[in-house]
Amino acid sequence: MTATASQRALMARDRPGRGPPAQTRALHRCPRRRHGDARHPDVPASQRRARARIRSERSGRSLAPAARHRLAASDSEASENAVVVDGGLTLARVLHVHGISATVYEADPTAQFRTQGGQLDIHEDDGQRALADADLTDEFRAIIHEGAEAARVLDQHGKLLFDAPDDGTARRPEVLRGDLRRILLDSLPDRTVQWGHRVTGVRPLGDGRHELTFADGATVTSSLLVGADGAWSKIRPLLSDAKPEYVGTTFIETYLFDADERHSATAETVGVGAMYALAPGKGIIAHREAGNILHTYVELNRSAEWIAAIDFTDAAAATARVAAEFDGWAPELTALITDGETAPVARMIHTLPDGHRWERVPGVTLLGDAAHLMPPSGDGANLAMFDGAELGKAIAALADDFETALTAYEEALFARTEPFYADAHEMLDLCLGDRAPFAFIDLFNGGPRPQNETQEQL
């Protein structure tokens, strides 16, 4: 049977001969966790701090050679040329490679304040290219979680429907977000990142200059401002009136530690890579991470009011409420919820309008989720890194003409990211829509199954 037009469209974006096999492409694009909502006010600070204790992260810093050109002013000055808000480490690194320095203002008080989430599959055509532009390919290869590209799809009874072992031929290796962030931080000169600078306000001053105000009352003026501050960007309103909207799906995050010894049946069910147990409107997705950890996202199509009615500050009550949605599922699957060793954290999935764009505003631009927030489909972090690398190269090529550089960057950004919105929404439907899990399997198996076969296996 031939693939549908929508399936062909999803597959066609990966250029023939360059991407991984279709099976692995499909599996690694099913909605998985990202941090777009990590600082949303619906996530209590106490839960964010608790997550930070899950996994200690290495904090060594190495000093890179001094930049040849200084765009950012010294710490004693009140005005800086290149200012990046909350993120944008790939941008800062690519600028440094080209002899240009910038200052990154981070809301977190330290690099170790919180963990950075789970694993990412780094794509060949964007994430890996960005790391190559950052001259960090060797460092990237050193943090790859070997074998983690294996994946399997189950039904709610634990029946194996599809199994894709990691045979070493795929080209989207998995790494931990924390490890990826560490190699970027290690590659930057000391004090490039200014910790504990939470932006509370920003206002234009004219001539492309902007004044940022931080929570401690300090201010800084920029000639080039880049908002890399995610879904709830403080910088976006300078460019766009668009606001993130809830898509009707929430991911609820849990962890199991020492999985093979303490949760052996569940660990065997998950396997050595990613496990997807999917049904219409709900699913349990888990990934084995380094250190014998199972990291889970429970996915539910539910209203914002339904989610708000759950008190996530009461971990036991929240766990019981979420687990009740999976009554009758295999116990080795529901154990990923009921045996969770951290308080469940709700991640309400939001999106910007499809094809979000803005008119050119002097002295400011966006990258990553601040520019093109969409439902997670495995592309978000890769696009953000690629944005940073492309912006860094544009600035380096036109360091004396920011506006021309920003215009070229944004024109390419809009054209590049627009197709991903449709892909993201479609992937969410394939994973949680009326024909889950078979619609998801069909993506790489070549067409829909007969309706009666689908119903019988459910």
C-alpha cells in the first residue's frame, strides 16, 4: 500500500540519501518532551527546583581564546552591543568562533540550578550542522548515548506492535540536554553568560537600541538584542502581538531511577531506547537514559480546565488522578506513573500561530521557541540551534551592518520554519488521534490498515 499524501509530505522534508531510515525518522519525531513551558507560571518554582536535584551536572569551565572583536562592552559599562536573553548558547559560540563576543543574560542563578530535561535526537540537517558551525562536532560525538535510537511501539496491553533496534545506521543520535548545554558552556569564554539576570522589562530607546531591566533593578542598553527566551518570551512583544495558545494536550513528566534493579518488568517493557504506548487521546512515552533512568511523558488530550483542577503540589493525589486515566492498561506501563520517584510535573503544550512571522524592527530579533513555538515533534531544539548558528554567521558576515544581517536571517528563518508547523500538528494527531497507535506505525510502514484490523488489535 502506498503512503498517504500527508505521510509523503512528512517524509519528504528529509532529503533523499541524507537522513536516517524512514522508521527511525518517524519514531523520533513522535511528540516528546521539551522545555518550552519550563518557566510557565503554571509550573511552581518548588517543582522546578526539585527537578534540579534529579541529576547532578558537571560544571567545569574552560577558557576559550580571547575574541578578536568585542561587541559587548566591559562589565563596568552600562551599554552593550550584542545581548542575548535566556539561551542562545549556539549563537554565542558561533560568534566566538568568528572572533566576536556577546553577553548572554540567564535567569537561572547558576548553571546547576535545574536539569535541562531528557534526551534529544540531534538531526543531521540542522542540529548537527549547527554544532559543526560551532566547531563542536568532536565534543558532540563524545556525549552520544550509544544504542538509544532503538524504539518500540506497544498497545495499552503491553503487546509489541513494532520494534526498531538501534543497528548503528541511523543518523540522529541521542544526547542528554544537560550534556549538550555543558559542552556549549565549556566552549565559551568566562563570564560570557551572566547568571541570575531575570528580565522583568524591556523598552525601545530608538535607533535600534533597547533597555533591559532585571529583577534586581539593574539595567543594560543593547544595540543588538536577541530573544532566545522560549515560549513566554519577554522580547517577543517588541516584534509581535502573537501569544502562545494551548493546543489541548498536556505532557506529565515522571522518572524512575535504578530501573533494571528496582523496576525490572517496566524496564524490560521500555527496552534500551524509546517506548511508545499509544491510544486515542492518551499515551505513555518513556525513554531509557544514561544512568539506568527511565524518563516518562504521560500524554493526555485534555482541556486546560481539566488540568487546572489537578493539584500538582499534592504529588500523591496528582499521580492517582493521572493514573486513573489509564485504568485497564498493563501494570508494567502504568508503573511508569504510579511508581514515579519525582513529583509529576504538567507541561501544557502551547503553540504560536502557524507560520509566525513579524515585520523587521531595528536592533532586535528572535530565535528558537521565542520565534516559532509549536507542538513538540523532535524538531524544536534542532531548529533553535540552527537558528543560532545561522544568525551568528549572518552577523559575522556583516558585523558592521546589523540590520542587513538581521533582515537576511529573518527572511531565511520564516521560509525555513513555516513547514514545520503543519508537521508538528500532524505528528501530534498521528500519535494521539483516533487511529493511534496504528496511524503512527503507518507513517513508516506504508499506509493505513483496514479498520476492522485496527479495532481487533485494540
